[in-house]
Amino acid sequence: MSVRLQRLLPFAAPLLSSILILLASPAQYPGRQQDDLLYILASLALSHGRYHLPTSPAYIPLVMVNPGLPALLLPVAWVFGIRIWAYQIAATLMAAALPWAYAAWLFRRAEEPARSLLVLLLSSSPLVLSQSGCVMSETPYLLFLFSWLLLLEKAPGERPVRCGAGLLALCELRLAALSLFPAAVAAQTGRRRWRQAAIIVGIAGGGLLPWLWWSHAHGGVQKISEFLPAAGSARRVIPEAYANALYYLQAWGQCYGPSALAAHRWLALGAGTLLAAVAALGASRLWRENPAERPALWALGGSTVLYLIWPWHYQRYLMTLLPWLLWSLARGAGELRVPLLSLLLAGQFSWNSLAWISGRSPYSQPGLRETYSWIRKHTQPWEALSSPLYVRDGLYSRRPCLPLPDASSAASFSSLLKRIKARIILKETRIDLGFSDPKSSLILQRLSRDYDWLNDPGYFRRIYDNPRENVAIYEPR
């Protein structure tokens, strides 16, 4: 092999990985995850100097959306306005940069061919491909996290201001970045750099205060307000942590097997558990052998704990752990790392990656098309709808949208809907909101209560029913 070819070889895996990610875009229709539309609308609102939902007839402050990604998308909002395809292109380009960022982070940690295998494993994962072109925060969060960890590792005591600013940016992108504070502090206090640790925490924590203060003035940060009741007792936290652990282990395990593996839950769970055990072994080796690796391990550990106790679980959350899980897995496999990574890559590509890069995404088209068509035909353009996934439903119905109000009775529920000018209420019975333990979810309990009130003929009238789409539409009397 020529010297020139040897020099070009490390670029082959990131280049191929970027092509795979580009081919998978757009992996999901806009609104399938609801948050993607919220980010777009938040950026549009921010571009006009506001921060409330622009598609709602009521003043709804965007306390459910961290301002980091909307601010990052401001150039798109200024130039293209509400054109969703422009945001999808921006999201695709960010996703295509992931392999290069991971390769840069791995540069001094893994030799070829293990480094290229790790890059390909990350990039061809269905967890990553399924987010290509989706305007979500996980992809930019990972890009910033790679850079932040490199900064923390190379000069932990020399650049505390930059480290603090980077941590603040990560927190503004996703509140899950609060789990990175232990990594930032440990990198300093392990070397007795107390002043540097205080600077990093002060900049990151102090920088969050304006956003937290504004949100508190408008009802509080929604994610925190919903998390605190769920985390208030062991009776809720323990079942949620157990359910989350099973969910993520199964999701990781089924990445490398046929679709039939997902149907056999315990096989996927067993595979994920085995991978997690090898990764845990690798993480312990990395911790003992090289203190310079500890910031990344702190980040992995902190994020893992947060996702275990978080009352929601989505496969896209696992995407933000995957680079470090794979890195630890390779270290845990020792001399067998290349055969193991090759085997996992072959299984993943054969059974999972092809569906995404060939355009056979299961989420390429929105559901409820018959219902949305009915709404457009039987309501006026200015008449608003209210539903659990109101932003998605409003987009495809082409109607103003509102969340379901919180009420104490059917009478007050009807009255509040009239007051906020909700013309119709969309009831979707098979809706997955991603709660870890549905039985203990206060939000699902409230939604079930609201649905029961809709069946009260004294206050609501059912005007549309579609059993095929598991949807009914009501109007207040």
C-alpha cells in the first residue's frame, strides 16, 4: 500500500458515513416527533424578537423549548422563514458532520482499522440514520459535546472560561447537559483546581439564569416542572429506572440483528445486556489506565444516570450515549475488538441500515391523513384545534393549534376550551408519548381524564370518528 493511500485511508470511513447519512435524509416526516416543529417555530419566533408559539391564537410562551437550537437555526429562519425543507437541509448537514467529529475525537484513542469501524458503526446505526434531516437537538448536541470534551481533555486548567461557555451552550441545546457538570468539575478538582472549577460552574450555571428566570415568569421550564413530580418519590423513580434500563438495553441490542429480534424482546434485551457488560468492562479499564479519559467517562456515566431516572424514554436519547458506549465496548473486547466491531457492523448494515438509506423509512409519511383532510374540509382556516400533539396536528390540518388545557371538571374543561377559542378537540387513542412508566405518569393520567370528559354529552359533541386511524373529533357544546 502506498504512503498516499495510507494517508487517505482514515478519511474513507467518515466520507462513506456522511454519504450514508445524506442518503437517509429526511428519515422522518416533519412533526413526527413534535419537538422538531417546536424548534422550527421557536426559531421563527426568535427571528421576530419573540418567544411564543406563532401558530397559536393564544399567547403560549415556549417554555417547553430550550433556546439553543432555535438560536443556532436563526440564519435559516431569517433567510427562508417557515420553509421546513430549509431546516431539514441544515439538520442533514449537521448530521453528516457527526462522523468527522467522532473520528477527530477518536484520533489518538483508536488505531486503524478499529477507528474506522467505530465511525462506521456510529454513523450507520439506525439510531443515527433515523434522525438524519430531523430538526432535533441530539445531533448538534453531539457535535458540541465532541468539541467540549476535546477542550476539557487538552487544557482542563488553562481555559476555564471556554469550558464554561461550552457547557452553557450544551445546556441551552438540551437540559440533559446538566448531567455534564460532574465531568467538568471532576476534571478540575481531581487536580485541585478549585478556582477553575468555580469559573466553569459559574459561567454555565449563571448563563442559564436568564432563561430559567424568563421561564419561571411564564409558568416554569416545562421539562423540569414535569420531571420534579415524577422524581419526587422512590415509588415512581425505581419503576421508571427499571423500565428505562430494559428499554435502552433492548434498543441497543436490536440494532445489530434482524427485525424479528425486536419481536423477541428478551433476545434483544439479552444482546443489549451482553454489549453493556463488555462496555462496562472497557470503561473500568479506561478509568484505571488513563486519567485523561475520565472526562468522557464522567459524561457517559452522568448521562446514563439521568436517562435512567428521566420519566420519558426515546431511542434518540441513546444516540447521545452511543459514541462512548462503542468506544468502551471496543476497549472491553481487547484483542477481539476488530472481529467484534466487524461482526456488529455487518449485522447492523445488513438488517437495519439499508432500510433507512434506501428510502424505506417507516416514518416517511404522516398518519391521520383522512382525519386531517376532514378537518380542512369541515372547519374554517381561522378555527383552532386542540390536541395532545397540537403542533403536528395543526401543521397537517393547516389550522391554528392549542394544547389541551388543565381543568378540574368536564364543565371547566369545556369552558376553558371555549375561552381559548378551540373550535375542535382531536382525540387520538393510540398515542405513544414515550413515558417510561405509563401507570405512574401524571401527564397520562390527566390525558385519560380529559378523554373521559370528552365523552360527557352534556358538554361535548362527537362530530367525527375514524376507527382506522384511532381518532375522534369533538366540539364543545
